Amino acid sequence: MTRHDGYDTPAEIADALVRCVSRDEITTVADFAAGGGALLHAARLRWPSAEVVACDADRSCVRLLRATYPKSAVSCVDFLSERSRMASTVFRGRTGVPLILLNPPFTCRGARTEQVSFGTMQVNCSVALAFVLTAVSYMTEDGQLVAVLPQGSLRSSKDATGWGLLRSLFDVEIHQNLHCRAFSGAVVHTSVVSFKKRARATLKLAKRTTNNSGASAAPAVEIIRGKIQLHNARLVRSGVPLIHSTELRDGRVQITSRHVASSTRSTIRGPAVLLPRVGTPCKQKVAVLSSSVEIALSDCVIALRCATDHHAEDVAALLRGDRWTDVAALYGGTCARYVRVAVLQDWLTGNGIKTEEFGPISVPISSTAAIDERAASPLFSASAMAHRAGSTERPHAIRRYR
Ligand SMILES: C[S@@+](CC[C@H](N)C(=O)[O-])C[C@H]1O[C@@H](n2cnc3c(N)ncnc32)[C@H](O)[C@@H]1O
């Protein structure tokens, strides 16, 4: 196999990946697209006695790696081929590795996708995410994977299912956005992303809304995209306050004197969480709209309508909480940043807010929707994944309006 996407990681970026590792002691470090070994080299500077596990599809890279790590497990493997992995002593019979570092190939020509196995599921995704989805199954329960990934993957609909699955099983943290010219010879927006298995995939949100019998009594979340263009709005003297992203401040909705006529197409009542659809993401703009307050939404605002004020506070806390960096990364676009409703929906689904069908304006139940995050069983056992895939539990629902 010829070398595909051979953009080796500069030393300072390799060092940045290693600095994301929370554990002081590492016994084994793996790189499954090891190339010239830049990431392994940075890891050995921090943990000189760590055992090295490496593979690459390119023979010349493997020769070099073998010369550098003569006593280590190094093989020429097409990592995305199960057959190739199983034919290699690097993978056959291998138990988990506590640290995996990756700068996988990114290039996906056209609309091409990879299909990878994840537990009992088959997932279509980009080549970069296929590396992550495959690699996490070689991680120990308390392990960590740190990867350089294209920012486009975090937002693309192609990778939404893969991210939904990963976020439901791992704590995903975006540590750093790298400069678009960080890799010599390439112009690409990338981020350093870390994955750690959740000890118990339990969400506060899910806990609060579960009744005593253990059955879910969770309310619905409806995603509503604002429709009114500010420059076309027909303002009236008395009507419903028109809320644009400028009216979202300090976590609250600041009611202004700009009013439009009430209409079922563009007005909603709280309780809801409002957030900008367009603009630089900012957690102070994730605002709670109290119950019974009626407003109209500008086309730059998205509402997540909730069942109770308490529920809205929970959803707002989830968005503004320790996964805020992930939420901010959902906003794409190079000039004006924006978030797509489908991308936001996937993020909510991946974070425990499940979907169900609602008559003619329904969204299909996604493959991520049935994952029961509260199951604490081993992540990749066939029975655990089959249980998740077949779960009939129906807690939060997301209803989407275009
Ligand atoms: C961006 S380079 C990263 C190299 C190294 N890890 C680093 O950070 O400097 C990506 C590497 O992935 C390898 N690669 C591409 N497709 C692969 C595959 N299917 N299986 C294993 N390695 C692959 C390429 O040969 C290349 O060395």
C-alpha cells in the first residue's frame, strides 16, 4: 500500500497531544497510523519505559519504526481491514492499551465513506472517524485516546452517527483547535480531541426524569428553528416580542420593544431554551425562556421547547456545562458561524436526549437514539450492544421543525 495522507505531526503538536493525557504513568502507548513515529516519540519522551505498539499501512514507515523500536510490536497493517489486523501479531490476542495516540489519514475523496464495525453495529463515516471508532475497541476500560481530527468531521452529517455513538459511550473533550497550516503542505482545520470511557454513562438529566419504578417519565424536547428575517419583519405596536440572538444575554431572554403579530408559524411559548443558530457560539447566549412567555423567533435563533421550567434549566445546564467546547464546535462556517438543526439534534441525542416519532412532522429514529446510556455493562460485548440497539425505552423526545 502506498503512503496515504503522510502528513507527519510536527513535534510541538505531538507534544500537545501527549500533554492532554491525564495519567502520570503509562505502561503501553499505541499508534495505529504511526507513520514516521512522531507521536510515539513524543510519548516516549514523557514515559521513557512505555512499551510501544505500532502499525502503518506503508512498508517504508514500518521498516523505520522497527529500526527505532526493535523490541516492540510493529506491523504493516491496513488498520481499517479486520482481516489485515487479525493477520498481524500486533492485534491478534491483544488486550486493551491504556493510551492510543492518532493522527489518522483524513482524505475522503468525494462522498466516499468507510464502513466500520462498532460493537454489533455497522457505521458509515469518514476515514478519520473510522480510525477512532476502530481504535477505541483496543482501549482499556480506564484508557484514553487522543487524536488530531479534522474539524469538518465534528460537524458533518456523514459522521453524525459515529459521533453520536462515541459521545454516548465516551467523554469527548476538544482540547485545542490547531492552526490551518499546522501541518506542512496541507491547509486543514483540525482539533486535538480526547476520548475516555465513561465509568458509568449516567446523565444527571436522565436521572432526574426517571420515576421510582425505573421507567422513564421523561418529557419531550422540540427543536424549533426561527423563521423571521429581521430585515423583513413586519413590526407592530403591540404583539409578541421578536427575539433575535442579540436578545439572548447572560443566560436569559431580554424582552425588547420590537414586536410582531402573533402567528402559529413563528411564535412559541416557554418553557424553552433559546440559543443562537448563527453567530459566534457563546454560553451566555444559551438562554432560558420561562413558562407561558410567548415570543417570536428570528431566523438566527433556535428554540428547544421543554416540558417544564425545571426541564429547561436542565437542558440549558447540559449545553453550558463541561461539554461546552463540544457544543461550540458544532458551529461551522468560516465567516459567519452557524449550527445546523440536524447537527444540534445529533449532539443532543448523543448526550442522552432521545428521539421519538411525532406524526407528520416527525424525524426518523436515528441509530444512536436507542442507546441506553444508563447501562453500565461492558461497552463492546455483543449482548450489551444488542441490548442497547434493541432498547424500547423512550425518554426525551426531540421533535424537529424546519
Ligand atoms: C497523517 S500520517 C500520521 C503519521 C504519524 N502518526 C504522525 O503523527 O506523524 C497518517 C498515516 O496513516 C497511514 N495510513 C493511511 N491509511 C492507513 C491504513 N488504512 N492503515 C494504517 N495506516 C494507514 C499513512 O501511511 C500515514 O503514515
